[in-house]
Amino acid sequence: MFSVNIFSDSRYVINCMETWLRNWRRNGWRTASGKVVRNRNLIRHADDLQAELRSIGDLTYNWIPREDNDEADWYCNDVMGNNCYMSGFRP
């Protein structure tokens, strides 16, 4: 068994994975206000990965302030800049 800690400066991402996801699944991928969940395909993919990790270990999400995440943010943006257009993703 192992532990994975995911750090993010996005409260939206953490809330998606820890809180809202269960309700969205139960509500047919609709928000509390009845709107269709945006980026559902990405969130469902993240949910699949989350389930896979949790099947073999512990998974914890941790929020950190953006100013404490500069280095990781730079690397992520660099990778996305090099790969997102090849996959059809447009930020």
C-alpha cells in the first residue's frame, strides 16, 4: 500500500474531486442549479484515475496558495504548451 498526495492551487479542482463529483454522478452530471457539468469528460477521466489510485493505496488532495506553486505551475504550463494542441485541447 502507498500514499499519493496531490497538491493544487485550484480550489475548484479539489472541490470537484472531493465534494461535488459524488453529487454530479448522482444527479446525472448536473450541478445543484441543474446545469450540465462543464468539462465533464475531463472530470470523469480524473475520477477514473482517482478510483484506480484508491484501489491500491491512499489518495489525499491538498490545497496550496498559488504563490507557493510557481515551479510546478511553470512545468505544467510548459508541458501543456507543448502537448495540448496535439491532443486538440485549447486552453
